[in-house]
Amino acid sequence: MNAPNQSSEFLQTLRNERRALLDLLRQTKFSTLKKGYSHAQVVPHASYAPWLDDTEFRKTYDVVHAHTLVDIYRCHELFMLARQCARTGGAFIEIGVWRGGTAALIGKAAPDNDLHLFDTFEGVAKPDEQYDTLYKGGEHADTSEETVTGLLHRLGLKARIHVGVFPDETLHALPESISFAHIDVDTYRSAKESCEAIWPRLQPGGVIVFDDYGFFGCEGVTQAVEELRAELNGALFVHNLNGHALLLRSCPT
């Protein structure tokens, strides 16, 4: 007669312990690198994990996860957004490719859209002493164009790769019509200048995804996005707690 009650009490104890642990994590703060950009451990209450059931995504992610520093939460968001933006028909863009992991996910999600990849393959570019807190330039240079093309080939994908600093050296290769862009560049100037080049060509309903927005040490990207969302007409801003910032084009300017 007491077994059901004991089981219920045990489960309630586990729930209370889990709640206490999560609350402790949420209250944990980091020392800030830049005034006005506070950091704390972000632990949402939600638990729905659609990436666990998305067979198509998991099949690709299992191949590419060693080629990206982007976690599975952001990878799945890129995959889902690319899948939806494929309906608009514009080209897909990635600025900051590293070893090609997220580029491959984007390509798999929208195989009928042209995919353009921009990178120096010489590491992080355009560090700014005023805004960037950790990056000094040249980080993440452990890659090559051949590494990216090799991964794409394994997955039966094709992309146009443009080597050089964007937009300074490769703006001429940017398509006129864009429906999806992923900016993963780590620094203030690079993030802002990339968006400013892409935004006039972004179709209504299109989206620009900024990596690095929510991360310690990437305060320059956060600064750039905050400025852009105040400056751009027709932009709908979303701060996703997984570390992405989204700028969606809600209407023509």
C-alpha cells in the first residue's frame, strides 16, 4: 500500500533537486569583458528536443559534427531555417565557413538553392580593438578550401566557394537575390559589414542568422547586431537563447 506513495515522493525529490540545480546554474554569472554585456549561465525551462527525432538532420549531423564548432541546437536551427527559406527561391550564403560543417547542413536542407560560401581560410579577420574582447585576428585558421570541398563531396553537395575577405575582396560574387544567410565571423566589423552587404539583397521573408551573438568573448558581434537592428528598415529581430540572433526581413524597404 505504501509503494505508490514512496515512488511519488522519490520522483518529487528528484524534481526538487533538479529544479534547485537548474536555478543555481541560472544564477551563476560570469565576469564581464565589456560593460553593458553581462553573461550568466542560460538554462531555459523548455525540454522539447526536435533534433532527436529529425532523421534527415541527424543523418547529416553525424557526418559533419567534427567539421563545426556550432552545437547541435544551433545546427538544427540552421537546418530548419534553411529548409523553410528554400521556398523563397533566392541564393543561400555563408560568411565564415571554417571546415564546412554548417555549410553542409544548409546545403542538405535546401539542395535546390544555390549555395555560396565566403571565407579567407586564413582565420578570423578584421578584429577591432574598441569592440572585440578576445579575438585578435588569425584564429580558426586550421582549415582549407580542400577540407570544405571534400566534406561537401562526401555528401553529394556542391557550392561556389569565394576565397578572400568579405565584402572587401569578394563582394562581386554575392548574388543579387538572397533568401538565407549565415554570418559566423566572430568580430564586430566583419559581422556588421557582412550584413550591410547582404541586407539590400535579402528577399522579403528571408533571414540572416548571426552566430556568436550570445557568447562570452564575442561582444563585438553582439554590438554589431544591436546597431544593425536599430538601423535597418523592415527588420524583425529575434534573440534565440541558443546563441543565435536572427534578422528577418519582414517587408520590402
